[in-house]
Amino acid sequence: SESIGKPFISADYHIIVDCSNVFIGSQKIRDPTTGATRQNLAIHVNVKNLVRVLEDDKLKIYIKTRIAGGSKPPENLPVWNEWASCGYKCIVAERSKSGREDGVDDMLHAHILQLLHNYKDTQTRSQVLVLVTGDGNRNDNKTSFPDTLERVLTKILSKSNDN
């Protein structure tokens, strides 16, 4: 007798990229002799290749969300045009007077929580969040990626326990 597997459940993909962490992190190089870390500004992320990696095995019609977030330099820099040409909504914030990035993580967290609200049907369609960030910090005691993901997982798990 043949066993009957679970029915196929289609998936929606939601890709969120924290560009500042990706770009800055890619430029950090560790000196093997001293162990010191320094930044090499000559290193650049190839946006089209990164998008290819992120979207490689996914049907385009199932990718429901594409967001790339970061801070100025100005929006017209080639990197934001590259993201936009790949179909990503670019969320770009001003840097604070001190030069620090301020508010980008909060905007990305808000988008993640909005996705949770907008895509409630997890019974007939799986919802997959692809989060690209190097940021696990507490974000100066504001919203953080760990807190946001915990909130999403708690909501999903409570829904599955209700059924």
C-alpha cells in the first residue's frame, strides 16, 4: 500500500534585506596575524548576485514582498537603483547628525509586523520570511530583530495551537 503524504501547501516569500548591515559587514576584514578587524571600502556587494541567491529556487509569482532598507547616502546612488531594478521597494532613511543610522531597523521591523497582519492565511499557504541582516543587537532598547521575530513566531505558534 502506498502512503499518502501531506497535501502540497504553496508558499509566499517575503524578502527583507537590511542593506547597511550587509554592506558594512561585507567590508570588514580580519587580519589573521593580529586578529584586528578593519574596514575595506573597496569591497562592494553585487546586488544582482545577492538577489539571485535569495530568489534562486523561488517562483517569481510566489515572492510577495521585496524590501531593501538602509540609510543615506542619497537615494540616487547606484546601489538603490540596483535594488529597485530587481523589483525591491527601497526604504531609505536619513542618518542622524552624529552620522549613525537611525530608524531603518524600526521601519523594517514595522514591515515585518505588517506582513504578519496582511498574510494571515497560514493554513493553505505557508508564509516564509527571508531576513537578511547581521543585526542581532537590542537596537538601543527600541524594537529589535530578535524581539520582532519572537513576536512573529509567538503569533504563528499560538495560531497553530488554536487549530
